[in-house]
Amino acid sequence: MEQSTAFVPGRVGIVSLGLMGGSFAKAFAQAGVEVYGADISEDVLEMAEIETIKGPLTDEIIPTCELIILAGYPKVCIEQLQRIAPLVSPGAIVMDTGGVKKVICEKCFPIAEGHPFTFVGCHPMAGTQYSGFAHARANMFHGAPLVIVPPQMDDFERLDLLERMKALLAPCGFGSFTLTTAEHHDEVIAFTSQLAHVVSNAYVKSPSARVHKGFSAGSYKDLTRVARLNPDMWCELFLEDADNLSDEIGILIHHLQQYKDAIDRRDAPELRELLAEGDRRKRQIEGR
């Protein structure tokens, strides 16, 4: 049975108070926004109640929220939307924060179609190599892009939705809002995020990594920052975007083989050209 309770303007509910959800909660709380939270860990919930949220996001509170943020893993987001959908008030917005969009949007858009609220696929382009509420921070999203995958709607509805989301998310300090499709998001994110984690995680498996101290500086630090990761979360994200990520890994292997071949042949002209080409690409991409 659907609820008819009107939402309280500006009130926010967050499901899963990990790094992402916790950072949203802290950003809203710091701005004086009324925010409620839910988490499977009682310890996390108790910690959040002490310093951040107003109280638990119960079934009674859900209908009073104008914005609900699903901040768990992709499968959890889908399950949670299915559960709370009958409770969300007409006109409210529900967004997720998942690192893949196709699998989430394909399930969540149809769920929302049967109810008078709007589900929006979102991906905040921010984070750290750490996880959990303890590492969440209020300024996590300052200046960061937010990628948005809206449901099917006309241009005026899409513009209105974007303006509402900008207003609701203002306390988070996002630097830009990018509208795209779920398919395009997953293609690009396989390169910009997932591949970087694979490379970093594989790079530290060299035996030389054990003796890097005293021999490493910025290059090592930059390349290994995201080698430390949450295996459960990234495994799910990689497999939900397997085709795109596999293609990117294949492209990288091809280019690495070119470097290896040139080095094995002691072919200075070829190696120099490979290095110069990479330098040119970087300058072109960055516009300088």
C-alpha cells in the first residue's frame, strides 16, 4: 500500500553509511540539513547518530524525505529500492551512488515507473582508497563531478529535475553535473576508474614492491594509491562492467607489449617514438 504522506522539503534519507553515504550525511549535517540514515551495522548507525544523523531512517521517516540516497553496492541499491518504493512520497527523488549504471538503471527505472517518485542514476566522481563511515568526510565531494543518468522524460522535465537536484545537493559542493546514458557512463568509467584500479592493484604484485622504501617517490605513490581497495565492492563493479573493462585491459596489454618489444630489441628510435606519442596524447587530452 503506497503512502500519501507529504515529504518535508529538503529532508534527506541515506541508505548505507559507508564512505559515500557517510560523506553525504556529513555534508548535509554540516550544512544544517535534516538527514536520517540506515545501515546494516548497528555500530555504524550508533556512531552516525552521535555525530551526524538526526536519527534512523525508519519506514515511518522514509515518506517524509524529499531526497533518498541509496549508497550501497549495486545489487543492494536495487534490493533497497524495491523494498522502499511503496513508502516514498509522490514527487520525491531517489538516487543511487553506484560505480556502474547500466545494471542499476535497467532494474531501478522500471521499479520507479510504478510509483509517483523519480529514480535517478548517479555516480559521484570522488572517493579515497579507504572505506567505511570512519573515513567519510563532509568535503568529499567539493569540486567533484556528479554524473547523472535521468529516466526517460522530455527536455523541460529533465531541466527541472536537474535544477532540483542541484538545489538539494548544494551542501555537498559538487563542481559539475554531467548528464549521460547508463551505457556511455559504463564505457567511459571502465577506463577512467576501473582500469586504474586494476593496474594499480597488479603493479604492487611485483617482488620489487617489497623493497621500494628508500627508492620511491611521487611516481610510485601516484601509481599505487588505489591498489588498496575494497575487494568485494570492486569485484562486483568489475563484473557488472566486464565487457567494457576487458576491452580496456586488452588495449593496455597491446600498448605495454609494444613498449616491451622495443625494450627487448634495444630499439631506441621505436621506444623514443612510443614515449613521445604518449606525451603528445597527454598534452592533447589536457589541452596543452
